[in-house]
Amino acid sequence: MGNCGTARRILPTEATATRLRAGARMPVVTGDHYFSTEPTAAAHPREVEFHVAGRDYTLASASGVFSAARLDPGTAVLLRKAELPAAGTGGNLLDIGSGFGPISCVLATTAPAVTVWAVDVNERARALTAENARRVGAADRIRAVAPDEVPAGVTFTQIWSNPPIRIGKAELHELLRRWLPRLAPDGVAWLVVARHLGGDSLHRWLVDEGWQVDRPASQKGYRVLRVTR
């Protein structure tokens, strides 16, 4: 995981993290962190600039969300090394843990026919994603929602995520077991995981769960995983 801007980095207990990532009610905590449902600290707005696939992006960010001050290095590797959707791609795409929306914005601009479901438990992150969807001209195609706001019948042609490895294996597995089964039969999921945070063990776990997993790229200590049925 990258830095969390000015938010305090507080790691959840196993039970708390499971509830958070599954979209359950937020328990009482002290202080803000990037998975707070409603950060209370001042937002301190800023902008994050990056370049992907021939396009420059300037997105709104703020403290209290994941990697508020820059494009997270893992996310940067994912967007450089994974196979971005073709321009003619359609259907629903999922961005798990969208933060301020860099992955969602890249997907929506690269493939102008898709609808991107940008899922995050953090209310401020969702608001920033919605603002950034307007900035890139995709306000009608990026849906910034809480986990439980995704309709049960929606399936996804692609799933993208820089998942929260630091919440622990049990919680991460719970998260992936919730969303990966909603991949369309011919769909693909792209994940990025730091090697030193268990990228190789996650690869093995996904295989044990019955998924087809390839590692098409590695860069700067990050593993890019391609997951299919």
C-alpha cells in the first residue's frame, strides 16, 4: 500500500477489517484513517498529476483518503503494466477501493463505452471520485458508491484493484471472495500486490481457490496478477 496523505495510518483488527471491507457498519474508532467511512479531519484539498497511456491527468484529492498526495506506486505499476481495456470495451467494470478515483478515471477515459463502479467505504473518497469523474468527462459513467450500493445482479467484464494487503490475509480473502465471483464468465481481474507484502502468497491462494492466475509483469517490487475463471 502507498502512503495515506496526512491521514493517520491505523491498521484494523481482523474482525474490524472484515466488516469494513465488506461494507458493514463502521465501528467506533478514534482518529481518521483512509478507511474511515466519514473522515472528520479537515480535507486540505490538493491535486495529483500523473500520465497514463498518452494522457495527462490532474485529479482532485484531499487528506483522509488513500495516497492523498500522489499516485500510489502500486497503482502506477498496475496502470502501466496491466492491459487497459480496449476503446470498444463495453459493460460494467469494477474498481475495488477506488480512493480518489485514479483507476476509475483511467478506465473510463480509455474505454468510453464502459460503466465503472468505483467502490470505497470512505465517503470523502467517493465524493472525490465523483468530482474527478466530472473532470475527465465521465460523470455519467463512473458510479462512486459504497460496497452495499452495488446491485446484486451486476456482473463485471473487468475488475481492477490495488487491494489493501495490510488489513491481513483473512480480511483480504474475505474481500476478494465477495467481489471476484461477480466476474463475468469471460472476464478478467487485474490486481497489483507488493512482493514483500505477500504478492506471491496471494497468487498461490487465488490458484487454490480455483482461479486461473498469471503474473504478466513485475516492476519496482510489485506483482501484477491477471485473474480469470
